[in-house]
Amino acid sequence: MKDTSKRFVFIKNIVGWEGQINATHIMEKFQLTRQAARTVLQKYRKHFPDYLNYDASSRAFLATKAFDDDFINGLYPHSFEQYLAIIAADIPVQIDRNSSFIHEVEAPLRNINPLQVRPILRAIREKLAIDIGYISLTSPDYLDRIIQPHSLIFDGLRWHTRAYCNKNQSYRDFTLSRFNGDASFEGKATNCQEKDTLWNTVVDVVIEADPRFTPQQKRIIEQDFQMKGGQKCIPTRAALVNYLLRRLRIDSDKNSPEEQQIVLTQDCHKNIKEYLPS
């Protein structure tokens, strides 16, 4: 019964976020034979007869309107983080947010609608180019963009997809909550992750305690950040350097060392300068 429950949660999340599922998903996740995986799907359809319809052209079971209504309107609570955890090799133990002694400070995350994200996830999985509506601060009306997404990024507050933009002819980050979900696929992507130079370039972000601290204060900061020899080295994709600096709160100078706490070393600042916003 426990295995069945876990498999049903897996199916719900895959269908909810990707819009479809087939036996291969279940085979790979739970190390089952194809027949055993098909049996799991049969049990799910018997338990939820209105949620999946088989589509012969895609060889997959697709989400029905009844499923979408229940999934998106909250009958079955979901989160993008849960989806990502479930598709990982191992399902991590989640912290109980209702625990009386464990509390998590939550910032208001940007809204992510499953229907908006499905085309992006399919394009990533199948390495497709996609024509989809997108809004930005410079273009507040939805404009069609042809992009070739290859990865997802979480910056601490927002989810992005890293993609090649045909219009700008460069790799850029697009905020997931700003897609409209209406998409058409434009064949196989020709600019994939392998060609994204900034994505494949790894740089060392090296931090140290603010030099304005006393030696005793520096030691506290060094202990907080597990520094060795007064420094901490964080290997980072060049495309993600700016996100890391924001998470560390060193994307701008603070007035006092107590506010600043950590800074980039001088050598590091020189080495990563080309990857920072101008």
C-alpha cells in the first residue's frame, strides 16, 4: 500500500506538471518492468477514472480537464519543488513545516501555473524549439518568442529557464511565471546546453569576511561560512554568478561590516567581472 501511494503521488506530479505520462516514466523511477509499470497505471486509472486519456499519437496518457481542474484548483496540494524532488533519483525527506519546533521563513514566490510550465518542460526533455508568448518589463504585452530551453534555475525567489533566444541570438534567462502557456513546437532545438558557453564555464567565487571586522569578528564569520584559511571557494557556472551574489547579499556594498559580513576577494572580483551585469 505504501508503494502504491508513493507511485500515485509520482503519477499525479508528472501528469500535473508535464501534462502526460507513460510506462517509461514509472519504469525508470521505480526500477520496474514495463508490464509492472503498466499495471501501476491501470491501478491509477481505476482509482481515478476521469483523470487520464490515452493518446495513441504520443503513446502517453494525457491529463483530462477533470484532472487539471482538481490539480490546479487545489484539490490535491502541489508545488513545483515537490515535482522536482519527486523526479530526482531519490525522494528526499521533507521538513514538516507544521512542526512545533521547526519553522521556515518563506518569501512570496512568484506564481507558477502548471499549464504555463508544461510546454517548457516538454521542450527541455525532448530538446525542442518552442514558440511561446512572454512578457517582460520592457514589453508588458505578450509577444511571441522562439526559444530553445535546456535547464531550469531557481534563484531563491523565482524560477527561470535558461534558453537560447532566436530573436536576440544568445542564451538568456526567462522567468517561468511570465510565459502565457500557449505554445507551438518548432522542431528539434539546434542550440542546446552544449553550445551555451557561459553555462558550461565554471568559475570560482571566493568570499572572505569583510576586512573592516576585527580579527575576532572575522573568525566568527569564517566559522559561519566554513571558510578555510580565511576564504570560501564556491565553484559556480558563469551564467549563474549574479544569482549567487544576490543569494549571498554581496551584489551591492553595505554601509557597515555588520550589514556586509562577507565580500569577494580582490582576485575573485577581477576574475568574475566579465560575468557581472554592466
